[in-house]
Amino acid sequence: MLQEISDHKSKGAFEKVAVNQPAASVVVRPVEQAVTLESTIQKVWSCIVGTDVGIVGLYGLGGVGKTTILTKLNNKFSTTPNNFDVVIWALVSKDYYVGKIQDRIGGNLGFSDDSWKHKSVEEKAVDIYGVLRNKKFVVLLDDLWEMVNLNQ
């Protein structure tokens, strides 16, 4: 077998033997070292990794640490064993538009070319669904002010 490998190496062209590395399943975000209740993070974490939790909501007045908690949860996915294939962070903000949220989610999934940007909301929803339908995923929506149609 070693001789066969040696023969293949001498005859082959190996300028490129691998493709680009796939996008990370979790993008680690910078977080302030603020005082947050570790117990709150643990409660939310146990809900997320628990059995079939659909939606977890964090709410409160501005400045109480919701974004910090979400950021710490996001980063925890990169350091703590879990069963999720993809973790997506999307900033929604008060004057949101569904297409803008889809662009942020799509960017996490590798959709960012010009053809993606010119698609309708319905087409983007189909593309996102096509990628996520067979994956276990988490979507963290920050700065959410009102109900969002998750089917879109």
C-alpha cells in the first residue's frame, strides 16, 4: 500500500486538496463582562437544550441585560456540548422588516449573493426553510419589539 501511495503522489497534482472550510455553526460574539445572573442563563439554557422547547422569550425594560444574556447563550453553544447544527443570531430592532430579518438569517446560512438580495420574502422563506428543515437549530432574535411571523 505504501508503494501505491508513493506512486500516486509522484503522478498527482496536489495544489489544492481540500475545499474551503464550511461556515462555523456558531459565530462567537463579543460580550461585555457585565454582572448577569448565571442562574438566569442556566434556566434559559436548560429550556433550550431541553425536550422540544419551541420558543423561549426574554423580556424586560431596556438596559437590564437581555442582549448580554442572549450573547452569553450564543457563545455557550461554542463551548458546551449540544445537539444543535446551527445557531443563528439576528438583530430585529423596532422598525423591522421581514426581509431584513431574512437577510440576517440568510447571511448566517451562506446566502449573501446578489440573486439572494433580489428575491421576494416568500422566496427567501423557502430558501431558509430548505436549509433548516433537516437541521436542529436555534434562532436568537435580539431587540424584538413585536410579534414576528416565524413562517416567513
